Amino acid sequence: MHLIEVNNISKIYNGKRTKVTAIKHMDFHIDDGEFVGIMGQSGSGKSTLLSIIGGLNKPSDGEVLIDTLDVYGLSSEQRTDLRSEYIGIIFQSFQLIPYLTVDENVKLPMAVAGIKEKKQKEMADSVIEKVGLSDKKTMLPDQLSGGEQERVAIARAIVNNPPILLADEPTGNLDSQTSSEIMDLLHDLNKKGQTVIMVTHNENMLKNATRIIRVQDGLCVN
């Protein structure tokens, strides 16, 4: 049994005049504890693929199974619960709430999951320390550097300790030194048991990947 199974998925976007095929009949699986890089140029379909795996973007055809559960056979509420329990997502643009502090941003997924406030504080303090931002807990996102905002996004994604971590170009807006630090952090999380699936167009970011899935024009080309 595989942790994630992607079975013959396609994704077609219907425009006013034309159809755009973003994903074409993809088939692969990912096992527990892997660090998988999804590699491809801009527009190749890799971010669409990640959003489909994350339960955010229903494929036009095919199915995605997570721990044998058919993700898109679930209701939207059940899919939200699945994401809350199984999946942490690091978005390319961070998607931090600008008027919330570091601490409050990190607590958001726990509030959604109904975790009690005392437990929220313990868990938030732990992951904020893990990403090296204990001295920035009361700051707002615009008071942080890009690398620090990325760390907050990672802390928020891992605070519920999900078994799967999805990262969409997590170093895309960062300098090389900060990118290296973020990749070391993701590698460390993977070594401690989290399955990491990372989208990137930068081959240098994949030195710690256990496997690379190459995407071109909506197809797996490995």
C-alpha cells in the first residue's frame, strides 16, 4: 500500500474560447517517508499537480488516493478534515495573514481544528522554536524578511504534525543562502519522518530528494 496514489489524472481548464490541458494522464505513487521533487519549467503543470494532490483542485479525470482514501470522492467538508489531519501546505506566496502576528498565523490551523488554547500555545511555541523564530513571535509579516516569512509559512504547515508536507517553490523568492537554510529545514523534517513533496524549477534545490518526478507539458517524462 502506498501513502499517495495518483491514478491516471488529467486536468482541463475550460476558457471562453479554448480548452487548456494542464495535466495529461499522470500515474505515479509516493511512499511514506519519501522526499519527492516535482521538477519542471514554469507552465509545465507541476503546481497544478501539487494542488490536486493537496485536495485543492479536483482533476477532470482520474483519482488521488491518500492512505487509501479517494480524496475527490469525499465531500468538501471531509476533504477539509483530511487536509487538516494529513497535509501541510507551504504556498509559493506564503499566504500569511498580514494583520496577525507570527504566533497568531502559526496557530490558525489549530484553531480550525478545534484544539484548545493551552495546547495551541505549546504546539505553536515548539514549531516556532524549530524554525528559529522564537524572538519574532509578536511581529507582523511585513516586519520580517522573505526568508523569515517562509519559515513562518513552514511552521504553520507543520504545526498539526501532518504526515505529508507539500511545498510549492518554497525557495523561489529567496536568495541562495536563505534558500539553502530553508532546504536544510525541509530535509530535517523529512529525516524526522514527514513525507515531503516539493515543486521546483531549480535542480540545485533537489540534492536531498529521494526521487524526482519530471513534468513537461502536463506529462510525466521520467
